[in-house]
Amino acid sequence: MHSKSREKVEQLMRKGVAVPNPESVLIGDEVELDRIAGDGVVIYPGCKIFGEKTLIMSGVKLGYEGPVTVENCQIGPDVELKGGFFRRSAFLEKANMGYGAQIRDGCILEEEANGAHTVGLKQTILLPFVTLGSLMNFCDCLMAGGTSRKNHSEVGSSYIHFNYTPNQDKATPSLIGDVPRGVMLNQPPIFLGGQGGMVGPLRLGYGTVIAAGVVCRRDVLDDHQLVLAQGLRSNAVEKTDLLSDFHPGIYWHVKARVINNINYIANLVALEYWYVSVRSRFMRGDSMGEMLYEGVLDKLDMALNERIKRLKALSGKMPESAKRYRSVMKGEVSEELLRQKQELFDRWQEVEAVFANSREDPGDPSCREPFLEQIERAVREKGSDYVAVIQGLDATWSAEGTRWLQGIVDGINRQVLDLMPSFSLDMQFRSS
């Protein structure tokens, strides 16, 4: 199956790749060597590289702390993957992960995003500088915030994002920060204290601090909030000892869950446009940069498809949920809750069409075009360092870029909620 591995290792070494123990490295027959740079790349003992779409750019180091398996990942300049398993994910400049990582499908780690040892991610997007501690599971999130490696959003060790419900669904993505402000790299960091957790889907504002040991169960939409404790969400039946009957298949609350899913998808669409319109200018200067760019777009496509699939599955459960709810509650049902379940089920195809059509609408040109012209001017003046250019924008232009992206997010939210009016009342999509 890997009959050409030794030959490929030798070719890489002739190309300049450092392989201290060639006999211990396995390279799949399908791996294209022109997608692996020679300059500064080090492949330590025990590493395995698979996949025809795998990309390894200059300065990458694989396996310093333990063996690394890479499968169809796009790995940007000076990234360090120190030990673990990495599949169908993208890593931008100077991102790094410690020993024992398991980074699975649909992850994007932007510049200098990093994690310590034994971190599990899937369908996770970390904007620049976000730092994860050790021994955690942080799937199905997008996290932003911070301005540098010294001023970064942080997730403490032993943290869990709870992303699978007792009703066996994963319509649970959490938005920690947001895209319209987060991509400007000028927002206060978010701190999630160790040995804590979040029960998705949630939204947190910038500057939020969740104290160590707290399991966050509700949105924290305002910025600069300190959360020291949160009680359990109320159920249809409450008892003073916090015990309640469990009825499989019943969703007692769907409004916040559905709205947060819609908003998460809208933020992913905005991030896709950010890559297409802005980041492409920094990533497409050569063939490897182009391949990295295509790899990130592929991961964003995976992320969007995953979130839409999970929300669709939730919508399909609504008729049975309503039936069981009526059976349990007898004559004491919430008509509003029943309307929400019915609307989500009945209008799903139209909702899905909004998501599809939104990917063809790049937003208001009156703020998009001047902002992109300013980006182009900054690139000419300051060069192609993405972080330096974005952080070099003055506050007026950063706000204009945020206004463009927030318009995309708000437009998607508004179109979907127009289809499901029972979800619209008093809900907050605040332009964060």
C-alpha cells in the first residue's frame, strides 16, 4: 500500500527536508511531493503523512514531542504540530498544537492560534492568537478575540464544549466573539476558566470572563461580563431538589437554540466572504499560498455544510417532539413553543434556500468596496503581512469593514426570521 514511501522520503531529503530517522517515517503513495516544501521543514521520527491534498509549507515541524499523523491537511508556514492526529484541517502561519492532539475534519487554526497537550477539536475555527490549554474537548466552536500572543483569548485546561445533547443532536455550535469584529484583530480577549464548560449553542461577547469551574449554560451577549456561576435552565417541570422527569425526544426550548444556529451559519458566511474578498490578497502570491487558500475555503465549505446539516436534522425532529410534548403536558402546552416547532419544520426548505443564496451575495457594496480599496492601498504601502495590515487600519476603516460583514450576518438572520415569525419576537441579533 505504501510501496513508494522510502523513495518519497529520500526525494524529500534531497529537496532539503530534514528527516532525522528516515526509516521511521511513512509517506502514502498518493502524497504529492510538490505540495511539500523543502526549506526549513522537519519531519521527526514516527510521523505518517497521507492524502493527495496534504500541503506542507516552509518551516513546518512535525512530531517534535511525539509521532504525528497528517491526512489531507493544509499546513502553512512555520506551523508546529508536535504530536497527534490531524485530518482534513487547515493551519495558518505559526499555528501550533502540542502532544496528543486530535484535530479532525473542518478545523481552521489561524495565525498563532495554538493548543497545549491533549486537545480534541472538530469543526472548530480559531481566529489569530486564540490559545487553548491542555486536556480539553472544544469541538463545534468559533472563537475570536485578542490582539497578539501576549493579549489573547484563552481557554483553560480541562475545558469542555458540550456539543451533543441527550436528544442525540449536534445543532450546538457556540460563537465565542464573532466574525465581523473578530477579524479586525482589535477586540478584547475572552477568558474561559479551566475545569469549566459551555453547553452549546451559546454566544459570548468580547471581554467575557467565565470563572474557573463554571459551566456556562446561557448566552452572555454584553461585552466585558464576569460570570461567576450560572444555574440550570428551567424545564417544564421544576422540583426544588433540581430533579425532573426526563422525556426523550422532547425539546422544551427551541427558540434560542435555533436562533444561535442561524446566527452561527450567518457568521460563517461572513467569514467566507472575508477570505474571498480580503484574505485572498495575502494568500495567493505563489502556488503553495494558492493551495493553502483553497484548503481553507474547503474547510469553510465543510463547516457550513455541517452546520446546515445539523440544523436540518433538528428541524426534522420537531413533529415527533411536538407529539411527545402534547402527550406529557396534556392541556398545559405552550402554544408559542408548538408554533416554533411547526414553523421550523414547515419552512425548512425555504430557510435552507436563504443559506444557499446568501453565499452568492457579498454584502452592501457601499461599505464593502471602499473598505477593499483601503485594504489594497495598505498592502501596497505595508506589504503582504496580513496581521500587520489589518491591525494597521485606523478605527474608522476597521469599523467600516465590520459594518460590511455585520450587514451580511444581519441580512441572513433577518431573511430567515421573516420566514419564521414566532422566532422573531424580542430576539437579539445585536450588531455585536
